[in-house]
Amino acid sequence: MDKNTIIGFVIIALIIIGFAQLNKPSEEELARQQRYNDSIVLVEQAKLESEVATKNAKTATITDSITANDTTNLAAKVADAFGSFSVAAQGEEKFYTLENELVKLRFSNKGGRIYSAELKNYRTHDSLPLVLFDAAESTMGFTLVTNNNRVINTSDLYFEPVAQTTTDAKGNKSLTLRLKTTGDSYMDFVYTLPANNYMLSFDIKSDGMNKVMQPGTNFLEMQWASKVRQQEKGRKFEERYSAVEYKYVADDVEKLSESKDDEKKLTNKVQWIAFKDQFFSTILIANSGMNSTTLTSKLEKEESNYLKSYTANMTVAYDPTGKEATGFRMYLGPNHYKTLSAYDKGVDSDAKLRLNKLIPLGWGIFGWVNQFAIIPMFNLFNRFIGSFGIIILLMTIVIKLVLFPLTYKSYISSAKMRVLKPEIDEINARIPAEKAAERQKATMELYSKVGVSPMSGCLPTLLQMPVLFALFSFFPAAIELRQQSFLWATDLSSYDSIMQLPFTVPFGFGNHVSLFCLLMTATSILSTKLNMATQPTNDQMGGNMMKWMMYLMPVMFMFWFNSYASGLSYYYFVSTLITVIQTYAIRATVDEKKLLAELHAKRNSKKTVKKSGFMERLEKMQREQQKALKNRK
């Protein structure tokens, strides 16, 4: 390529670039072109949607045509799939309502089941109507096996109302939903809701179902599942008290794990199954019991707004001839001790439901203290006082007054040990540490002469422990405290947050600060300081380490109780504060010099001081140790 050719190409390129620049569209022209292109896209999209709609319309027309022109084939397919229940295989879902002063229950004709359950006197923590469950969260059905081996579930069939919400003279409201067959056989689900009651009756009554069901049928397989909603402010605390619980016939109440996924297959007959939340339960009670029961409980993710998913699969007795009905009761209400206990009034011991066992009052002696002392006292104050904060205060005062003799005895025992400390120090100085057995023997002889037992201060404290642990169980389980405010606490059954933190503190503290918990911690540290001041110190026995542990415990409890019920923290705060006041009052009235003189007078007295059982056993152990030591030497 020569020089002239190259110059020609360059000139042509410059001409093309210049022409392109001269003919470049303006911004207005570009905007106009963009609007034109957009309109083309919209037209094409509208055309495509129109074609899709036309296609769908044609498909619907074809389907309608098939349905209209091929009803014989369609009926044959339905009959083949559902057998004698083909008449109930299709329908339109309709709803019916039973309600009284306490509950509002909606029923669906599809499955003939409870569609939703609302407790009218309760609200959620965010002031919404309290619904135990609705159709998307709960299912219940029975498996039916026909005489031509078709397996069908009642949850897929449509029932027809026979009697809609009838009311008798006692105010009981009833609803009967009928499952029809192609013949004259049918199955009725009869629901009866008494006035002012949380207990719903549910009976399955049949007529001639033996004609359509598999020969020899004498039981029904039953499926029940439900998700438990989060109803309270503190999710972790509510989750801890939610579980599947059940009672064997003529036996005690047991439950699945609250903290993990769990499953149990029960071989014995079960009287009732409860899908339980912290304060509310749905309980299925079978009049004739349930067999071959399998229960499952699964934890739900926190973002789901559900706590757990429960399922129960079991078999129940069933008479298809209709001579005997299959009877159930369903409790849909609060975990209120008095309400649940009322269902056992006037009932023989073997037939008692013991639904009040759903309320965790503590095991053994702790439950007895709650049942026979704490709950009656709480109900007594509740009859006359409306503020539950005042009720807790009065209960605390009464409990501390009842336990005051034990508190006084414990203090006096500590005072005796403290005034004898100089003599104990003299024994330790006189007998070297290598002779521990001899040193211990001399110490015990001193205690024996003056009539002091090292255990006398521990016994009163141990006697107070049942009350302490009983109240630890009572306050979180008392539904009466739910959404009851006092001072800055808006809900005594949940934590009293005065500050939200932008982060989560580990070890159970959470992302908030509870004031009653802080007050409880402060008074506990003050009480510990007073107790340490009144106790005889012994550095050789690890006294300093023990002091640090005693101060560390209130701090550890602060992390634990920060997310607990504020009513419980409030009780411990008031109780510890009263203990501090009692300690100061007793200290002001006890003359330790006079107490020491009394001990010396008892030691110098010729009257033999009776040894306690603990002292006798301790001296016996010392003698055996000394004998063994001599034998070894």
C-alpha cells in the first residue's frame, strides 16, 4: 500500500466521522426515540398478555366443556377415588360459630373441624386478639377405610350442617355437622359449648357406617397437629414453659422435652394430650382413652413467630353401627390453677383429669408448698386487693414473719460461733496444723461444753429452702400476673425492661436491662456483706475464696433473672430487703458479751450439756479416725 492510498483512507475516515457528528441527534430527539421504543415494548407486552389470557380462556372453556359434556366420566373418577363418600368429596367451604362469654370458636364444614379458637378475655402482648390457632396452624382428621379398600381422611371431605347453633335451656350451644354417604349411612360430628366454660364437648355419632366401612372396624386413626403461636413478650421464657404433655389413664402426667425436638411412642392408654403454651393450652380428652399414640414436638425458628410444632397420631375406639358414640372433650383456655382444678370437683379419684398438673408448681415438697400455702394465700389477697404488686408485697411480709423464728435462730447460732472465735484461734495456735484430728477434737469438745452445734445455723436455712424454690416455680406460672402492671413494670409475668441494648449480652442476659433484677442483685450483695460480717472467718479453710464466691453468686443470678418474670425478681428484691432489715434489728437487740457470758456459764456448770445427734456422730467419726491412725502407726 503506497502513500497516496493511506492518505485517501484517512480522508475518507475523517469525512465519515464529521458526517456522523453533523447528523448526531439532539437530546430531545434521543428522548423522543426512547419513548417510542418503550411504547413498542408495552405494545408487545400487552399483546403477549392478551395471547396468554386468550389461551387460558380457551383452556377454561375446554375444561368446562369436558366437565359439562363428560359428567359421567368425572363422577366415575370421583366415585372410584372416594367410594361411598363421593357425595362429600366436592363442595364449598362454609363457616359456623359457637361462642360464649369466654371463647369464640369457628367451625368449617370442610373436615367438620374447629377452624379457629379465640379467647375473648385475653390479648397478646401487643394487644391483639388472642387466637390459639387458625386453619393454617392446626389440623384434625380421622382416617376412614371403606369396604372397597379406599383410604380417606375426613379433613378432605365436606360436611353438611344438620342443626346450626342451637341453644338449650341451660345456655349450651350445639352444632351438628354431618358427613353423608351415597346411601343412608352417615357420620355426625356434634359440638356442644356450655355457657361460661372453656370445655367443648365433641361426639362422633354414626348411623349404619358399618355398611360402607371395612368389615370389623372398631377403631379410628386420628391425626392432630398444631403450631403454637408466640403470645408473650419474652420468647425464650415462653418457649421454656411450652411442651406437649399427656396423662396416662389412672396414672400421672408426663411430657416431651421443652428444649429440643422430641418424639415418643406411647404403648399404654392415654387419657388426654395437651398442646401447651406458657399460659394457654389446647387439651384433647378422650372419654374412652387413646391407644397407639405417637407424639412429636419440634422447635420453630425465631423469625417464624411460632414457638413449636406439635403432632399427635393415635387410635380411638369407634362403633360404626352407631350404638355407642366416640366421645371427646376439648379444653381451649388458660392455664389457670383454679379453673383447671374445678373439672375434678365431685369426680372419683380414678376418673380425675388432673389438668392442674399442667401448671409447673415444682416437684415434691415444693409443689405441696405452692398448692397448700402459696396459692391459697395468693387467692385470699386477690379477693380484696386489685394491685398484684401490693399482693406480692403482702405475701412476702407474711412469709418472712412466718419464717422469722428460723431466721432468728440462724443468727443466734452464727453469733455464738463468732463470740467463740478467739477460743478457736487459741486452739489452732496451740495445736499445729499437722495434728488436724487433734485440733478438730479440741474444737468439738469446746462446742460440746458450751452447747453449740456448727449445724444449728444451717438447719433453719435449709428449712426455708422449700418456700424459696416453691415461689421460684409459682411466679412464672401464675397467669394472674400476666399483663398486670406495677410501677415501671408493664407485665409482671415478663421482664421489666427499662433500657434496650444495641447488642445481646451472653449467658442469658439478653438485649435489655431489667430494673427489678438490678435491685434484686444490689440487695443480695448487701445481704451477703452483712452475712459475711456476722460469720466467723477462717482464712485457713479457704475463707477468702468462699467470700468471693458468695459475692459472685448475686452477679451470676443477675444474668439469669434478667429475662425472667419481673414479679419473681420483685419478690426476691423485697424478700432480701426485709432480710437485711431483720438482720439489723436482730443485731441491735442481741448483746454478744452477754451471749458469751451465758456460754461460759454453761461450760462451768456441773449440769451435763446434752449433745446433739450431729455432735455425737462427729465425735464418733473422730474416735474411729484416731483408732485407724494408731493402727496404721
